[in-house]
Amino acid sequence: MPVALELLAPAKNKDIGIAAIDCGADAVYIAGPAFGAREAAGNSIDDIAGLTEYAHKFGVKVFLTLNTLIYEHELEAARKTVFQAAEAGCDALIVQDLGLLRMSIPPIELHASTQCNIRTVEQARWLASLGFKRLVLARELSLEQIREIAGAVPECGIECFVHGALCVSYSGQCYLSQYLTGRSANRGCCIQACRSRYDLTDTDGHVLLKDKAILSLKDLSLQDRIKGLIEAGATSFKIEGRLKNISYVRNIVRSYSDILDDIIGNGDGRYVRSSWGTPSGGFTPHPEATFNRGYTRYFIDGQRGQWCSGDYAKGMGEPVGKVSKRLSAYSFELIPRPGLSTPLSNGDGLCLITRGGETVGMRADTIHGNTVTCSQAADIRTGATIYRNFNRGFEKTLESNPPVRLIPATVRLRKSGENRYTLTATASGSGVTASLDFEAEPALNRDKASSGLQASLSKRSGIFSFSLTGMPSDHQLPFLPASTANALRRELARQLEPSPVPPDMTPTVPFDLIDRSRIVPPAQRHQLNCANSLSRSIYRAAGFEPGTAFELDLSIQVELMRCKYCIRYETGRCPRTNHKEKATPLYLINNGRRLKAIFDCAHCEMVILPDSDTDPGSG
């Protein structure tokens, strides 16, 4: 049986979710009114119901993000949200807080969020034993690690991020925002302190880097590793971006959808898409033309690289060329970079890095050949790289020329009696069929009748693209006026559309059995993020006492971050690659607050801690 592959797209709102579906998404994930890990991306239940109604026409699934920590006084509100999500037609919940497993909720599928810190076989087996049907793995894993986890939990679907922003800390293990401002990343309120600029000093106070976004990572792009992920056992490929706009989602979703279609087309029947229909027409995708901080494959190949975005923390965009000659403070000649997504055009947003390391933006007023004249003066120098962070022409194309998603459907005509005929349509993917009987006089001219039937019945109606593939060869064809044939085709389309299935709202009984052999008690008990009595009861049933969530007790000594990314490696100070170096702490300073970076070289990880010697707020 073919393996069903899923492209999972973000939806900030209903309209963006529909746009993602039209561009080829097999599933979308969206936040409800509360409990989503992106505070600024909430949606009403009515909008979610509208999205699921549209999605289910194509067999596309809708997942509700309920992936924040839940405080004790919020448990009942969270339970009601689950019922509302089920009533709205959501197909699954993406969950961080294990307390939901102890609630009496409808029988809706549960996915363990990447916030559950799923990066070991032991953690995967533990979550699988609790009944999660899918695991959203940490972004920091290699193909071999993914393969090992997938092999250990065959009962679970494996979902991997393939594109978008990267958190520098392991997800669910970042407490820096909470520590600095009281706004918790585990509660959807992250201030993105990793995108801030820091001075980096050594233990002697020497400044190693000045005013750099040293914790900011490039964006993930695994377009050329999708086949490897499939072979490793992943079946869902997730695009980050529930705060991204509609043009971003259209462009990136269409690009990855084309990649999956190509893999399936060359897969000798081993793979299929998990939804029905394909995008038709519209724009040609260009991922490099959309917001990004530069791209990285991260650790997917099991190798370290230069992962820091450097001056890209806010997104520099696509490099378009180098300045060959400075003409004035407002104009320059450009050597275009080969293979640009689209040529430069009037109105494009450009930026460059000045001699002082400052990022300066400007708008291209006029383009004449390779001469660019801008609206603002800038420190333009010969040899500087020019970036395009707003592609005006491409953005217009994305808005004005979106694809249309259509489900192919075959139509067959047969004679069923004296002057009686039957049309049968079958929708591709879903296999749903619809039949219509009608009466008609025999046509006098078979060739003309055949041509007319082909013209009328091989057309688009609603979400279906019909193709007349069979007609009786040993009987006369019916004479059908075009208006009658068109009406029949429209009625077939109406019947082929799936009818909404009322969800089962019968509450399920919370589980009672826990496989204690499947969990390895963590060294950092407070980083289990237990914020309510229900989640705590699950760990107690497994045989050990979890710590209190950092959000509930700031006096706890806790790692603010644990990262695969390493500042020492990034700056050429890794003791493994530079034997003159030692793994002594480094310090990051921003607005008088100092953080301490220590290095766990045995596990090749970096840990960010409060600097208790200088920060009176720590302890």
C-alpha cells in the first residue's frame, strides 16, 4: 500500500489557511482563541469551522495548536476549547501540556508538539506510550537520528520541520524570555531575545564581538532533503510560519508541493499525497524571493556548519548582486547575481550592510539596465552586496495570479435502456462516485455528438476538473444540447463534494495505564514544564516526582537555553577544532544584562545560564 505523504502548512488566519490549501497543502495548522504558542495568531472558532469546511472538500486536514503550558485555573477552559475544536471539525490537536491526556475530551487525535522536546528514542517511546498518534520532532536532528526514532515508534506518524525560522534553543526548553521579561515562550509570549544584538566577552572581559545578533540562526530550508526524510520514516513535512503573511505561505507551500509531486511522480507508486487535488495554473514559486534570514540545512546531514544569521536577524532577503561602481549617495551600478528569482524592478526594497556593520534599507526608484537609483541616501561602497527584501513584481504576481486547486474526475457515459443513458463520475484520490440517469434522443451524427459531449463534459465545475474518458462504441450517442450537458456536469460536481460528517463528541475516558519502561527520568526535572496537577499526575504514575514549571517559580535554578548551536564553534573557538582554545565560559551582554554561555562538549551542546555574579535578578 502506498505511503501517504503530507505537506503541513501554517495558517495565521482562515484566509491564509485557504490560500495554503489552494497552493497544495495536505494539512494546515492554526491556533484557536487561546492556548496557541503564537500569542498574536489567535482565531475564532467560527473561522476555524469555515476553514475545516473548505479543507475537507479536498481531504485536507486541519490541526488546532493547543501547545502552550496550561495553568491550573485554565484547565476547564482548555477542555472546552478541545470540545469546540472537535465541533468545528478539526482533525487533531497539537499538544505540549500532558495534562490534556487526563481530561475527559472527545476522541480527537493528539499530536505531541515539538515543544515536548522530542529528540531521543526514549522521549519518543514515552510519548507514544501515552497515546499520541504523531510526534513532531525537534528541528536539531539528523536524518540518522530521525530514522532511529521512526523505527522505535512505528505506531506513530513522524512529522519534521522542513522550512522556516529556527529557535536557537531546543523547543520547549527555552526560558530566556520568561527570565528577562516574564513573557514565557512556553505560553506563546516569546520576545525573541535570540534575535537581539549582544556583545560577546570572555572570562577576562575582553570584547570578542560587538553588537552582533550572535544567537540568531538562519532559516531552515530542506528542499533538497525531502526524499531523504521520507526514506528515514517521516511522512509529514512542516513549514514554520504562523506569523507569516499570505504571500509567504503561498510561495513556500507551492514550492514544497511541487517537490513532493515530483518525488511521488518518480516513486514507482510507492507514495501518494494524503489529500486530493492539485494546484492548477498561477505563479511560479521562488522561495529565495520571500522573507528569509539566509538558509541552512541545520544538522540534517549530521554535520555542523555556519548557522548564525549574523546581520540577517531581521531578514535581508535575496542577494541580487554587488556594487560595481558608486555613482552617488543615491545611485550605483550593479553586477547582477546569476539566477535571480526575477529581475530587479522599480519599487523593489533593497538593503546593504554599511562599513560600520549597520543594515540600511532603501527603495529602488528607477532601474535602467544595471544602474539603480534609490529614494534614500546610503553608505554605498564598491563591492558591497545588495539584497532585495521586497520583490514588488513578485508580490504582485502572488496576489493577482494564485493557483486554483482542482480535483481530477473521470466521466463515463453508458447506455442503460431505450433512449436512456447513465453518466458516472469518479473523483481522483477520494474515489467518491456519482451517477445520473437521463433520457435523450439518439444523435443523428455520431462524430458531432461525440465532439459536443467532450466539449461540455470535459470542463471544470466547482472544485472538479472533469474529463470524459468513456463513451459507448456500439450504440448511438445521445443528443444533448450544451446547456443540458453543462447542467448534468454541474450536478455531478455537487454530488461528488463530500458531505460534512458530524464529529463524535462522546467524551473519552482518560487513560489509566502507563508503561513505566518507556521513560527515562530527566536530569532537569523542572524542564518537564509541569504547570498543573493533571500533568504532574502523569509523571507521578510513571514513578517519579516532576519539578515545578519555571513559569510558576522564578527562584528555580534552570538552564535558560540548551542549544545544538554553539557560539564557540561559530566563531572558530571550538576546542575540538582549535586546540589552542579551552571550553571556558563566554558572556553575552545586552542593556546591562549579562548571560553566561557554558559548553557541554561531551554532548556538543551550548547552555545559556543567568550570570549570577552580576545579575541581581537571578537566583
